[in-house]
Amino acid sequence: METKQVLEALSNIRKDSKKRKFTQTVDLILNLKQIDIKKPEEKVDLFLQLPNPRLKKLKICALVDEELAIEAKKHCEYVILKEEFKIMTKNKPKLRKITNECGFFITQPHLMPEVATAFGKILGPKGKMPNPKAGCIIPPKADLKIIVNKLKNTVKIATKNDTIIKCAIGDEGMTDEQLSQNIQQVFNSVLAKLPQHENNIKSVLVKLTMGSPVVIGGAK
């Protein structure tokens, strides 16, 4: 995928988009082919740090005990303490709000069973259970500021029940060059995971939240 093609597609989505009252997200869509997502070795499931940070940062929710309460409140948008788990499960509107707003949930290793019991039914289907592959399970004496800052610039890239990958790679406030670098980072990382590499890519598209998708490099 050539940089020129990516920049041209980004220019087109901006040109065709109406001005909105909010900052739109830029999404990358990869349509795959000739893969069987029922086979674990052909599924894509990875977490990736983007080279250029998004202007609109992801929100992080900490599910922790008193040991990390003070630090978590310094660096995370939401903090639910261990003793509040049961209370929060009964406040479904607030829990849904937090789940929708937060990109990642972090916790301590010894709390995982309780987190699974209290929040598994709502976080699990959305793929937001604390994941060690993303760095969401906090090791003892870890620097929470570093962990949270890293997560705010991390994207999850995965095939779920079909052969489409969609992920947010930035927002319209970023430059086309920054967005292009993020797009190519995601594209190359996915490519490395596919069994037949470029032969498994049907098409690559980019779009704004409220805009129409544009194929990078023209239709295949």
C-alpha cells in the first residue's frame, strides 16, 4: 500500500464530509478473503501502539482495591473499587455508560475472578475484559501513569465473527501524514499475521464517523 494512495483517500474523505459539531473519528476497514476465522491460526487478534497519538484520548477505567485507589484516581477517568463492584452491577445505566466510554479496563491479577463475576457479562461481549496481552493486568509496583498513557494510544485489531477488521486510527484533527503513518502501521501489522499476507486482503477502506468509506488505491 503506497503512501500516495493513502493520502489521496484521506483527502477524499475530508473533501466529501460535511462539517460536524464534534471531532469525527477516522476508521480503517480491512476486508479479508480466503481465510477461515474458525481456525485459530488464521484469526487476527492483536493490540498495537500507534506511532501518532489521537487528539481525543481513550478513557480508561480501573477496577482496583485500596492499594491502587489513589494512583488510579490520578491517571484514570473512572475508578471502581473492589468494595463497589456489587453496587455497580446493580446500577446498569451507569455501568453501560462507563463501558461505552472506556476503551480499556485495567485491574490487578488477584481481582480477576471478582472482575469476571461482576462485570464479565457486560465487558465480555464487547471485548473489554482486562486483557494481559494489552497490558491491562497491572503487575505489582507497576508505574500506573506509564501503563495508562500506553493504553490511551493502543488499538485492538481483531477478526470477530466475520472477515472484516475495523479500528479507529485517529481523528480528523490530525494531519493526513499522521493518519497515513497510523494506517500503514496497522495495515503492515495485520499483513504479518495473515497466512497469505497480501493475498488475504480484499480491500482497504478509510472513513470518517459520519462519512462514506473510500477505498485506498481504488476498488479491487
